[in-house]
Amino acid sequence: MPKSALENVVVASFNNLKSVENRFKQYPGQIAAIILEPILMNVVYASATWFSPGLRDICNKNGALLIFDEVKTARSWPGAAPANFSA
């Protein structure tokens, strides 16, 4: 990956909503989306039950997209993407 691509990526801590909120405060109006794996498949580590809904709320408040990477996540973890989890 080119180093220049990483210059436009902001990283926040997994399972830490305060970290995500702080990034939106640090870069107001500049974050278009949050992209993550709800379950880190390489280490089989799931997000806390409150993390995904919290991200949804933060994205809604800031006009950002919430994108879950890895379709296999929804198939391997019941409730990873609940039916009522919408924008």
C-alpha cells in the first residue's frame, strides 16, 4: 500500500467509543466513513455488544457511513449484524 494512501486514514481504538468520538472531534467534517471488521477474524476477537450500535450512533451524528468489512463475520457470529441495525 502506498504511504500516501495512509495519510488519509485516521485510526481509532477497537471497542473504544471514546476513541472514535475523539477522532470526529479532532477532524470535524473530514471523516466520511468508519470501516471495520466487527469480528477480528485473524485473532477471533469480537466487538463488545455495545460497540457496533455505538458506532452507528456516532456515524449518524456526524453524517458518516458505517461499513462492516468481511461478509464472513455475519455468517460466523450470530447477532453480528442484527436485522434492526439500520441507518
